Amino acid sequence: MKRLLKIYLDKPEMTGIVFLILLTAVFEIRSDGVFLNAFNLQGMLGLLPETALVAIGVTLLMICGEFDLSVGSVFALMPMTMGVMLADGWPFVLAYPAGMTVALLVGLVNGIITVRFAIPSFITTLGMLFVARSATIVISGGFPPVIPPDAMPKALFTAFVGPGDMFRMSFLWFLAVALLVSLMLSRTNFGNWIRATGGFLPAAQAMGIPTARVKIACFMLCSLLAGFAGSIQVMRLGAPLPSIGEGLELQAVAAAVIGGTALTGGIGTILGGIIGATLIRVIDNGLVLSRVDANWFKMALGTLTVGAVILNAWLRQKSRAIRVETER
Amino acid sequence: MTDPIIQVQGLHKWYSGVHALNGVSLDIQPNQAVGLVGDNGAGKSTLINILSGMQIADEGEIRFEGRPVQFRTPRDAMDAGIETIYQYNSMVPTMSIARNMFIGREPLRASVGGVGILDRKAMREASIAALRDVDLHLRSPDALVGELSGGQRQGVAIARAMHFKSKVMILDEPTNHLAVKETQKVLGFIQSLSELGITAIFISHNIHHVFECCDRIVAMARGEIVLDRPTSETSMDELHEVL
Ligand SMILES: Nc1ncnc2c1ncn2[C@@H]1O[C@H](COP(=O)(O)OP(=O)(O)O)[C@@H](O)[C@H]1O
Ligand SMILES: [Mg+2]
């Protein structure tokens, strides 16, 4: 019994799950049952993949011990690259990979600068936040490019599927990515290296793990997922605006933290990051349904983030107090 | 006498002006337990960091089992059969025992280009066996290393080195900050190594510990070896004098 309790207390995503259940119940009651009806769920699930994909990348990178503030800008830069090329007459099969390559390059630059010059990634990616946003506006020429209709296979990402058209295709893409990244982290040797690199760098190095390459790979994956998420939003909206994704980097960090990821690295799960992202969508939507002034959203998000960290620290302390004897 | 397993010839290392190693030469016989002592800053860590591939010597030669070697990374040394156990550096507290046992050397069920799917069953079973072999009876290989005591952690590190059939085990101050009982346990481990055919280099600034479990004492000061005797032919007084 004690062991079981400890196992649950040790799960980093526990706090997020508790908050998710609580808030869902509150909003369901306050909205007179509108919150969980099919129409509203469909709307929420349609938006979730865009935040959640970014949160997955940021969570992975934080577990590896690094930080990415540039994801919001990459979220805009990738589809803008694609959009400008499409408007210029390039086919989708070239424009899309080109946008993804740009996202990967941003991650590569973030990683190399952080690792080679031993700069905190907070600084490197803060710089990149401005650089990538500026690049987005510059290549757009100030106006969103006019993408010819049918230049993008929108249905691949935005079509409604499933029972009662509950999901968009983007939700399936998100599920596939979430599953793959989770399995990579928990079931492969590369995942082991990521957690070791973030958990205790000197040990990872002493055991011969190529920690520099592991970090750079995580930066690139994080950037790639941000670009992918941005492209999904643009397919949904139909045109790439230079301003999309502003503030998303902080939402993603909040999602990771609410989901139990430690800023110091080594602790956290992909599921936790997804739960955090879901919570953010739930609050956003729930406040609207409860007819609360939308300006309260950031207040709620901020309170939740700090509250989750405090609760997490408290749970971890409780868990440590349960001394399961380690020796037989 | 058998051939030495490690031969160090005229090793030099400079750190921007500091002459950390000043022409160190040392032969170590297989199965020997060598105690390396000296004050802080004597160059002990620098010497073993070079042997374990963490640092590269500026001058000098190392032979391992008779062959000249140049360890460029910790992995080179590990692959040759030299495992190093540091006071803090060898375990990730936020990971389980089974995962820590195999960091960087995970058994895989399938792989492409060195990355693949963990054989978690093999990892658990090998961990349990390895811990049992060093007489460490932990409840589960899934427990986090961060929940173990300092002595238990060193036990896991030693079990890991054994599992990978290391020929030489270097222990850099493994007993620092350990309780008396735990220290005794680690010293016991070191004593049992020669029966298992493992050569040990044990670094400590506690001379009593070194006398307790080593066959040979090497003392360093200011980057040089100042004393090198079998334990039976020296005394703590003599050691105190040279240090
Ligand atoms: N990474 C380093 N950079 C600069 N100086 C160092 C470094 N490592 C050790 N030294 C210096 O080299 C000398 C030997 O240090 P060390 O080998 O750590 O000694 P010990 O382990 O015997 O205490 C000391 O003067 C120390 O300050
Ligand atoms: Mg030292």
C-alpha cells in the first residue's frame, strides 16, 4: 500500500492530472453542461494539437536540461517560409520540406551555440526568439503571402474524422507524434541518454554519452515540432500571419512545468507536457464558457503554473518521507 | 613477476601555468590494490583522469597490457577495461538503478546506427545479478538511485564495473562523506577486488583507509611521486613525513 502510494506520488504528471480533473468538473458545472458537450469538445480538440505539439518538444528539451524560448517564433517562421514559396509558385512537396529544414536549422543553431560557447540556452534562444520573428516579418514583406487555393493539402491536417466528426486530422498527427516521442524517451537508448544528460551532466559525460550531440538533437527536434505545429495552424487558418505563435513559448514552458517537468532537467514525462497543454486549452475555453472576462486567462494560467510547481514540490517531499526500505 | 597491466612513463600535464603532473612514472601489476595518497592539489585526480580518458596528457606514454594507448574519451578507457568510480560523478540520481547500470552501454533488442530499443528485461535481470554479486541486496532495480544512501550508490557503481568485466577499477575518493559503516563496506569491496582478478587504484586522503585495504602505497606531492612501497614495508609515520 505504501509502495503504491509512493509510486503515484512519484509520478511527475500527477499534479497536472489532479488539476485537469478538478478544473473540468468546475467548468462543467459553471457552464451548465456546455463544457463537455460534443460541439465544445470538438472545438477544443481541434486547437489542442497546435499547443500540445510545441509543448512536447519543449518538455523533451527541458528533460534534457535545456530551454527553448524561440519556439513561438519558429511556429511562425516555418509556415511563413512555406507560404512565401507557395505564393511564388513552388509546389507543396518542396515548400513544406523547405520550411521544415528552416525549423531544423534554427534548432541546430540554438544547439551549437549553446553547447559550443557554453551559454545558457535561456539566452541563446531568447536571442533566437527575436531573430526568427524578425526573419518571419522580413520574408513576408510585411503582408501575409497570398497562397493559391488548393496549394496546400489542407484536408490532410484539418479534415474532421472519427465518430461524430469529433477530431480533426491534426489530432491524429499529434497522437502519433506524442506516442513516438514518448516511446523514444522511455524505450530507447537515446531516451536514456537524454534523461541522463539532463539529470546529471557530469555522470553522463563520465559514462561516455555524446552529451553535446544529444542536446543538439533535442534542440532540433523541439524546433521541428514547433514548425510542424505552426504549419497545422496555418492550414487551419488558410494564411500565414507573421504574428502567430507570439507568447506560445511561455505557454509551452508553463505546460511542461504544470505537467511536472523540472527546470533543472532529468525529471518529467511527455504525457505530463501534454496534460499541461490540455489544461491551458481547458482554462482558455472554460473561462469563455463561464462568461468570465478573457483578460483573466493569463491570471489563471500564471496562478496554475506556480500552484502546480508548489504542489509538485510538496508531493515530492511527501513521497521522500515515505521511506520504503531499499535493502532487503 | 608478471607483466604490468598499466605502465605510465614520464607523464606531464600543465593547466595554464600550473604544472599538475611533473614526470610521473608508475607500473601497476595485475590484481594489485594500489592506494594513491597525497594532499589536495597533489595531482592525484589529474593522473587518474588521464588514465580514465577524461583528460589528455601533454607529454608521456601510457601502456595498457603492454600496448601503447591514447585514451581520448572516457569511452575509450571503458572499452579497454578501465572503469572509474567518482565520488559524485558516476550516477544519475533521477534515474533507476537498472538504467544507471547501463548508461551509454544499453543492451538493445534492435537498432539502427547505434540507436535502438532497450532490452529492459535484460537490463533488470543483469542488474539484479550484478548487485547480488557484490553482496548488495536492494529491493528493486527500479528504485531511483537518488533514494539510495551514499554507500549503496558506490555499491551500484562497483556492481556496474564488475558487470562490464573491467580489468582495472579506479576509485577517486569513493568514501568521502560516507558514514563509518558505509565506508567499511566500500573498503570491503576494494579488498575483495583482487580475489576477482581486478586491479584497483584507490585514491583517498585518509591514510588509514588506504593502509586497511591496499597492497601498495603510492604518495604524490606537487605533481610528483614521492613514495612508492608495498604496504608491508612502509608505515603511517613514514607517509606523514613525505607528505
Ligand atoms: N581543470 C583544471 N584546470 C586548472 N587547474 C587544474 C584543473 N584540475 C586540476 N588543476 C590543478 O592541478 C593541480 C592538481 O590537481 P588535482 O589533480 O585535482 O589534485 P588532487 O586530486 O591530488 O587534489 C592543482 O594545483 C589544481 O589546482
Ligand atoms: Mg582530487
